[in-house]
Amino acid sequence: MKKISVIIYLLLSFAACTNADTSITENAVNTESEDKTCNFFLIKEENNIVIIEKVKLTEGQVQVFKDENLISYIMVFPPGSKSVEVIQKNQRMTGIIAIYMKDKITVKILKEDGSQKAMPNINLDEASKTDVRLNVTGANGYEQAFVVEGYKIVKEDAGPVMDLFDGKIPLNQGDYSFLAECLEPKDNNGIDGVSPFEILRDWIIVDCKFSNGETGKFVVDFGASNTVIPKNMLPKGSEIAKFEMVEHSVDGVKKSKAVTEGASGTVENIGGVSILKKFSFGNITLHDFKVTVLDDFPQPFIDAGIQGILGRDVLMKTNIVEIDNLNDENSNKSLIFSSKEKEYKNYSYKIPFNIAGGGNIFFEGKINDIPVDFFFDSGANISIVSKDYLTKNNIQYTTIGNGKKTSYGLDGKGTDYEKIEVKNIEIGSINLKDMIFRISDNYALKSMGMKENTGLLGMDFLNNYEKVVFDFTTSTMLLWKN
């Protein structure tokens, strides 16, 4: 393995990636602003655990960090990007050279042979508008997650720790695998409004409208990071930008077509991204709204009358999402968005959740007292549990129905599954004597770096309740029984 292995995946839309400025010199000085400082975050080891240390850089001054406990530093890229680093203890960098000048930090790493390697710049304006979640995996089951908010505050984070290598690279004491996720911070100016919805094949469906007057039925999908539409629904004259992946490594920079992951495989028919001048549902209107464009929509969605996916880029762009009259015959079904805090009473359950994996919602739970993280996906009709998780923990289950069936995601490839019944389930404070799951591999969860103790909570769970509220100010879900 090379001294330091770094792979940066940048999912670019209209953002541009600039190469690192290699003109770091020991005598760089800016006397007019020598007292101006900025933050810089070092990743270090202390007492066999990873810590993040915030230090100050003074504008115009070259600062060199050399420490036997130094591992790396926090890199910041456009929201939606991911970076992966695997660093062995005996192959750590010798040091880091950093200079803060003109609203950017230029970084070089000192290599063991005395040479220097230029790394991508940190644009401080972009960094102030980005949250970075760092997933750390070490030897002997060590896991930890941190969040650096707006390049100002660092804190430990709850929720599952992702590992894209899935244990395939052996780690000895002092070796670490890092997955950094760059996220858009929560928008304080959240959307407000109401949209009616209907239930179709257990999906929550809203009618969305484009600037040209065209309408389409969209699945409300908390499991999708972005809103997705087929190319044929774009208003005439819309521009489509490339969806690219930029890989930075010790060997240089490489660009290629980006892909994303679906429920059963890679989504390869991404046409790019586009900006919609106007996009609305109910009495909510979004302007200059970015969507992911597919060349063709998977046939199973077309057959079901679905023209798009409404993702978390909309659903979590507010403080509270309320789903009313979810499972009864009342035709007045409403999806309510509120940017203001609200107080609710007489709810049946209050379940805390964690945000991880690029903004996904996770609930802590147990099956037969064995911990499991439930990824919430309203785009899934049926909840899923991993066969590896059940087998590893000797959890008994009963097969239901006749043979295997096939389900489809945006990849359109389909995955086979069987229905099973499992007993003794806990989801937060909810205790269930039994629950029906789909037993199958979930390609999307694996691609996120989730382990076998991750399940998926779908609409079959949510449909047991009349009203559901997601409160992102307190990270809790409220449920009302029928």
C-alpha cells in the first residue's frame, strides 16, 4: 500500500473543481492582514482513539504541523461529495504544510522521502456552507463519527458508522479507515406549505408541476438524497449538466462519468443534472431547483404511473414534516411543511432518530435483543432485514408466502426476495411481537458502507399509524395510532 491512500469522489453538478495551488513558500507573508485567522482541523490519535483538533491559521503565514500522532486533516468538497482514506500506522505522513491566504487554505503533505504532495485547496466560503461527517473505523471494532459544522464547530456524532471498504482491508492497531461525507447544512429558511397526497401501491404520492404546466406523480422518498425526473419531463430548452466523478489520489486527478446506487445495483442511465426555473406541489413553489435527470425511467415505475421521485433535498428543507390521515379512508390527506417549531400533544410514540450516510434517517432498534440500525425509506413498500444479520445472530424466522418475488429500484435491475416473519422487534420505544420483513441484500445500503446489522424500515411500518411527524429540530419522530 502507498504511504497515504486518498480517493475523493466528487459528485459535481454546476460546481467546479480547482486543482491545488502548489506555490507554497516558506516566506509567504501578508503584512496587511497578519492578524486575520481561520480554522484548520487536524485528525490525530490520542490514547488509541481518534480526535479532531481545531487549530488556527494566520493569514499569510506558512504553518507546518509535525506530530507523531498526526494522521490527516479534514478536507472539504462540494456538498454531495465523499472522500475515502485508508492510513496505516507505519505509513503516516511526516507532516502537513498549510497556508491561509485570500479566503482559501492551500495544503501540502510532507512525505517520508522528504518530498511534498499538493492537495486540493479548501475554499473557506464553500467550507462555511458545508458540514462534514467523518466516519472512523479502526482495529478491534473501533468506530467513531464526528461532524464538523460549517468549518467552525466539531462534535461527536451519533448514528451508524459507515465503512465503504466493509472490512475488506485488514486494520491493525493504529491503522484507520476514514469516510468523509460533505453535506449541505440545514437551511434555516425552510419551506412552508401544504400538499395533498394519495396512497398508491403503499407509496405516498404528490402531484408536482413544472413551469411549462406539465404535471407528474412523484413518490415521497426519504430514502432518496435527490429529486429525480426522467429527461422527457424536462421543460423544453432546459440545459443538462454532466454528472461527473473527480478522483484525487496520490497519482493525480482523474475524471469519469459519475454513477449512483439503486436498491439492486448501479444506476447507469443518469443523464446529468438540471435546474428547474419553477417546480411546485400543493401550495409550495421552489425556484431554480436542481434535479437529477435520468435518460429513461425504469419500466416498473412507468407501469405504476410514477413520473418522479421527491427526495430529501425537498423533504428535509424545513424543520417539521407532518403526514396527516396516512392510513385511513379520509380523503383529506395532507403533507405539511413548517419552518417554525410546533408543539404536539397526545401522540402515541416519540422515537429519536440519527442523521447519517449523507442525510439518511436511522432509528436504533433491536431484534431478539440484538442491536440493529433501521434506515428509514418511504420509497420502499416493505421493510428489509439482512439474512447475514439473522444468521450471524442465530435469529429464528418463518418464511411466508410461495417462493421469491422481485422488487425494483431506480436501477431497474430488480432484486429477488422472500417474505419472512420475525418476532420480538424494538424500534425506539415501540415493542412489536412480530413483524413481516423482506429478506434480501440491499445493494444501496452496502454501497453506503452499512454493515449487516442495518435494516430498512419501509412504508409497511409507517402505515400502521394515522399521523406521523418528523421533527428535525429535535431529531424525533412522533406517531399517532389509529
